[in-house]
Amino acid sequence: MTSQTAEKRFRVRTLLLSAAILGVLAFAVVPRASAESYEACQRRVAKAEYRLHEAVEHHGWDSRQADHARHELREERERCWNEWHR
């Protein structure tokens, strides 16, 4: 009878320990994934800004290419704002 009780206690402790470890890992991973996504958003905005700079440099401020690049930059900034409110 004692071995069954000890085995049951062992299983319960193992289950609780496993749940605690999973909980800690879940909370540790989520903010990191969000930060990485925000960084990706910032990279997209920076890339759009670079494209605008290049379009202005090669074609002029009032060119069709610069207008398109400004439009793309606005869309990327709006997308980041809607996703992150930053």
C-alpha cells in the first residue's frame, strides 16, 4: 500500500513540476516573439524610407516613382501603427 501512495505522489509532483515549467516557458517566450515582430515592422518602415530616398535621389521629388514610394511608406507606417499602436 505504501508503494502505491509513493508512486501516486511522485506522479502528482511530476505533473505539477511539468506544468510549472511549461508555464514559465510560455511567459518567457511570448514577449520575445512580440519584440521580434515589432522589430520586423520597424525594418519594413526603414526599408520603405530607404526606397523613398532612392526614388527622390534618382528621379526627383515630384516624380511618379517618389509618389509611389511615399504611398508605400505611408502604408507601412499605418500597418505598424495598427498592429502595435506605436
